[in-house]
Amino acid sequence: MWIICWVGAGLLDSSLLAGIVGKTRPCGIFGKTRPHNSNTLRNALRNRSNPQQDGNCNPLLGIFNVDFSYWHLLAAWHLVRTRSNAAGIDGLTCELFAPVVEEQLHLLFRDLMHSRYFPKPAKGFHIPKKSGGHRSIGISTVRDRIVQRFLLQSLNPVIDEVFSDTCYAYRPGYSAGMAVAHLSEIYTAQPTWIVKADIEKFFDNLSWPLLLTDLERLQIAPVQVELVEQQLKAGIVISGRYFNPGKGVVQGNILSGALANLYLTEKVPATESIDVLFGYEGQGAHVYFQAFGSLLNEPFVFEKRTGRPPTDPVNSMMSLGYTLLHQNIFSLVQAVGLHPHFGNLHVPRKNHPALISDLIEEFRAPVVDSLVAYLVNSSILTLEDFTPPDGRGGCICSRML
């Protein structure tokens, strides 16, 4: 079964970029890297009033782990200018920004080099959706859009390497037409089920920690990760009210599409063996339970999950919680008329309701594990509330809550 989740498409006009920076002999992220001179940051900033005097871009290495100069911001500005003239929260359109662009880009360059740059909240508004409800859109200031465009141009080559060949949204050189052509090849070659799906409020619910971890795994410069984090946390102002939900990316932010693609990229390498896949599942469970054990206050100790029988108080509480949760989900499944033994992730077996096992997974941590941590760390239950291990090594709770 092929599942297609289409979230949009964005293209970079590389010919336009080449035209913008071709006269200034770009280096680093926008072109072939040239040997750089030994000018200090002070000299580079001193010469900013006449950046074309020698035709060099004076790259400053070691800050972004890439060549970075005034010319990169200038190239980013030209790309921003060709997209939208809209104003952000400061009321400045691209048209108003243009007469002072040289001065503003030099100031922006200096702020970035001295870690004095901070983005402003996006100017937000709602647009209706065909399916009902509304979508929140945010427009950053022109200054922030220039930084976003610069970050996108520097990150795109690195991010693009981790995308699969079936990812077409928000990628330079890829289009909706190419996605349709690829789909047609698959559809005509063999009988295929096609499911068109949409992730509800996907952009609004991206986890910042997971997204930033994905960026760090790309081994990009830490300052680039910090600048992206600033953009994520800048917030949005809608009808005069400031919002910062602590998650998600603003739709309308230049970085949003690429970050959404990165977030959706599979985190586990593809494998042809089910045994290898089970190995990844086991590794993930091991890491999770290690982290869970570190959250618990002494004298409670949790080293690993043991269920039949549970060999310590924490496992005892988890086993009881999972059993009660299983029975509740079983009842709900029967109440809506579904067959509890027809699952997708677990193999149906005699006396094993596979669908219940499928559904219970996403509720274990927020319902049971969080309750166990609360009971332990709030000292509602103590070690004296549990029996010593029996003949089988099992431990049970002897206290009625």
C-alpha cells in the first residue's frame, strides 16, 4: 500500500540566484569556495562601506562552519524581494526596505557576527480552509526573512541528502508534476492501492526538541541550529495578541517547508528483514525505559521492563496499569463494533486481540507510565506498600488506593 502525504511544493530558481551573486564572485554556500584572505572581522566590517572595491567576498570562516559574508545576505535579500512584498509586524514592505537595504544588511551582518540578532514575532492572520476551520499564517519581517532565506540556502544541500527519492515537497528542483510522474510509474507497473492522506495540524504540532535533534544529527554548525531555534521560538502576533505555543512551525516562515520535510524523514534505516526491524524496536524500548528510570526518585529503582512476573515495585505498577488500560481499550473497541482480533501491527493469534495491542501502544506512556512516575515521585506509594518477591520472583502492590 502506498500512502501519499502531500504537504506542498516549493522550488528554488537557481538561475536567479546565479544572476544575483555572479557579479560579486560568491564563495561558500552560494558557489565554489575560493581561498579566503586573513582579514579579521574588524577589517571586514570597516570595509563594508565599499564592499565592491576588490570584488572579493571576504569570507569569515569558523562562525557558521561555512563561508559567510555580506554578499550572502545580499543574495538572500534578492530572493526575498522576488517572492512577496508583504510587511511583517514592523510594517516594512520590501518596497520600503529597498532604499535602505545596504545599510540594513550591513547592520544585520554585524548583529549576526556579534550574536546580537533576535527575530521578531511573525505577523499572523487566519485563512479559511476548504475542509472547514482555518489555517494560521505568519509573515516575518523583511529582515527576518533575509536570515531565513540565508539559513535555507546554507542548510538545503545538507538536508537534501537525507531525503528519500519520494519526497517532492519544498525541495529545490522538485515539483508536483515530478511527483505525479513518479506515482504514475508505480501505478501503471502493478496493481496498487493509493491512499491520499493529510496529517491534521501537522505544522502546528512539530516537536521542537525532536526537530532540533534532527538538525544536530546533520552535524551542521551549532550557531546554525541556534539561529533556527530562534526562528522557531519567535512566536506570532494575531489580532494584537502574542502567541508562543512551544511547538510547531509558523506556516509562511521560509524555513517551515524544509524543516517539516526533515521532521518527516524516516529516522530508522530501511531494512528487508523483520528481525532487524524488531532489533530497532528493542533498541528504542531500551533507550526509553532507561530514560524513564532516570526520572524516578530514590529509593525506587527501575533498570528494565519485566512483566511476567513483574520483579520490582515499578514494574508491578506498570503491569497493573497496562492490564487495566488493555481492558478499557478492549471495551471501547467492542462498543464501536470493531473486531478486536483484526490488527495491523501485531500478528493475530489465538486468544490474542491484535487490534487492542495495536491501539494500546500510544497510550502506555501518557496514561500509565506518567501515573507511575507521579505515584513514585509524590511519595503516594512507598516500598513498604509492595510485597517481597514470591517464589517466582514476582512483586505486587499490597495497598488499596
